[in-house]
Amino acid sequence: MYVTSAKDDVFALRADTGEMLWQYDPVVDLASVKLCCGIINRGVAVSRGRVFIATLDARLIALDARTGQVVKSFGDGGEVKIADHTKGYSETAAPIVYGGKIFIGVAGGEFETRGFFSAYDEQTGKLVWRWHTTPAPGEPGGDTWPDTGVYKVGGATAWMTASVDEANNQVIFGTGNPNPDFDGRTRPGDNLYSCSIVALDITTGKLRWYFQQVRHDLWDYDQSSSPILFDSTINGRRVEAVGAAGKVGWFYILDRKTGKSLLPMREIEVAQDARQATARTQFVPAVPPFVAHKNIFAPPTKEGILISPGLSGGCEWSPLAYSPQTRLAYIAAIDKPMFYTVETPNPFGLVLGGLAVVPPEVEPVGAFVAIDVNTGLVRWRTATKPHPVGGLCATAGGLVFAGESNGMFNALDAQTGKRLWQFQCGAGVNAAPMTYEVNGRQYVAVASGGLAMESLTSGAAGITNFRRGSALFVFALPASDSQAARGGKQR
């Protein structure tokens, strides 16, 4: 088992006993790094005897999976410099490896950067191709930005782990918000390919299709959780689909080959601000959202306006789960309004064009939500307080494992959402669980690290509701029960 710390340390552990086999420190100079959203790492990729870690200072490093030693033949002495971290580029996501290539985007859209997504050769570290998320004039989508060069600092970074669609030879990922976040005066237009789900050809890096969730985003409504792949049955027809839970609180279900919505969509008129070059309308699914809405798509003002969901609402970083048994997708949902202002200086040095804060009177609440992948409708909702930040894991035994920000780790009934088991980990379970087998015995592991900043709830309230710590918990079924649970006969 390979585990990372927030500062990009890598630990190799025996998956059955927890014995540490080796550890690696990439030596990141945190003082030189610009970060919008905390010191965070979301894991590694493991392939053909190597472990790949992407660091906060925008390096891609290859380690020997057995020894933890740097693989000197990879890149320049074991590492590849993805981008200049002194300009605001960083990495927080886990890479993903397929077909001899390492796929990874880049973070840093709050620092006047230009987003991109890259493929590197798994053996040599050589850059195979790179696709920019903000098109230049003359490129497809370039007319959705003004011809002033602003696309060069347009943000729209692709900063979460992608999904590989092997059947269609494409890699699918979500993109971030345009820059500056809350002020659209310098960037009139839809600002492709921000706030989108994008599919690229694995071999060439060419754009296959895109689906933009939010035009001319003014609310930081980027697609921040990774898309998941499944089959849907729409109007009696089986379709290869991709699903994504947005910060706007809708679950989008798209045709994996075309990017077209498999759910009915409707075009809605939204509040206007000519100075902000507001989009006239927005396209949204014709099904209810999975979180509450208030003033949705209203442009931020100098006086301020309360909008729900806020920039950390809907589904933010949390990985989704899917069960082919139940045909349900499982989401960690956040109900959290935020107060948006424009032209307000940002105290963190970010280039946002304004500010969004959680008012003191807002209580951070949320739920674990199950959505039918054939209809887009919510099938069940299990409330949490405070809201969850971690991901979910569905098993063949009919369970969904999910953590809460208050330290509780749950096993839920996959069909009903009923809590069947809980364990208090002592700190926010803000990571995705995983399940695996060693010598015929089934294990479930989850990290409990917590991070008050992830709540965007300031002061004592943030620390109380989102407790901090640093531990890995591993649970196991009795050996006699493991085989039955894997077959879905017992839990």
C-alpha cells in the first residue's frame, strides 16, 4: 500500500500488517510555492514496478515501488518539471497511468496561469502531448475569449485525477474556473473550456468532445470532482456514459462517445450584469439538483449577495462511487451558501476579482446522496453534520463506505443509505476509502487527516466541525466472511 502525506511524502506499507517498508521525501520548499487551497496531496499512481508522485512544486517523480529509490532513468535524474511553480502552478492530484502514458493536469488557476493537461511517457518521462484548456485565437473555442491575450492567464486548470475510458481510447477529466474567479469584465464570452468535462484522444491528445456546465463562470463553479464511468439505460437503450457531480448541485450524465447529455436539458434565463458580461442563459439538467439552490447564477456585487451552493458547495473535491448492482452513483453533497462580493481585495493574495466567504450564521451541513444513473433522480439521502469532504467506495457486499468531517467512518446500505456501522477516527475523514484483498481476506482502508481550511468555515467553528489529525485506519473482515462479502452474499 502506498500512502502520501499532505507535503508529498510517500510511504510504502505492508497492506496486511501496516509495517512500513520505506518512505520518501521529495523535499518541497513550501515557502516558494503558491497554493490556493491548502497543502494537499491526493495520492500516487502505481504501474509496472514504479510509483509516480506529483508534487506541490509541480514535479513528476518516479520511484522504485520496492525500494522507494528515485528511478534515475526517468526524466532528469528521476523527475520531470511540469511547470514553473513560482508562477503559481502546482500539483495536488494523483496521476493516472494507462497504455504506457502518465496523465496529469495542473493546478493554479487562481494565479494568472493557463491550464493544461499532459501525457508523459511512462518509462522515460518524455512529454508525449499537451492540451491547453484555454484556446488561443483561431483555435476551436478561441472565439469564446476576447482577442486581448487574456486566455494566456485564463486559468481553467485541470487539477483533479482523470478517468481513462479504455473502450474508446480517451481520457476524461473536469476543468477549473476561468480567471479571475468572480469578475468577468476582462473575459467576455463563454470562456471555453472552463467549468467543463473534456475528453481527449489518448494517443494524440486531440479534443474529442467537451460539455461546458457553466458559461462565463463568476462563482468558481469548476468541475472539481473526478468523472466516473458506467452504463446507463436511457429510453430502453444501453449507453456508455460518464457522470460528474458539479458544484452547482446537479449530476450530469453524458454519452461517453459524444459528450451529449443523456438527461433532458433546459435553458434558463439568469440575472444579468452588463459590466460582468454575464451569460444571457445557462443550460441545466431538467431534474432537481441534489442540494438546495438560492440565487443560483446571480452575479456577485460590490455590496454582496448570498448564493447557494457556494464555491465549496454541491460536490467539491470528493471522489464519487458507483455500484453496478444498484445502478446508483454515490455523492458526498455539501449544502453551504456563501456570500459573494466583487472588487473586494483577497486576503490570501489570490487573483480572484472578489471574495466568497461562509457567513458566521451558516451551518455547514450535507449528505451522502445516491442518484439513479438512468434517470438522474435522487434515490436516497443520508444527512450529515457538518458536511462531508471525503469520497465514497461501493462494494460487492452491498455496502457504501464513506467518511464524515467529524471523524465518523460509516458503512451504509447501498440500497437505502441506512447507517449499518460507524467508527470514530478522531479527525475528519476527508479522503476516499478503498477496499482490497490480501491472502483471501478483505480489507477497507481510509485516511483520517482532517483540514479545517477545507470547510471554508473560519476560526473555532472550522476547527470544531472539521477536526484535524493524521492517521490511516485499516479494517478487515474475518477471513471466513471475506469470500462471501466479495460475492455480495454477506455483509
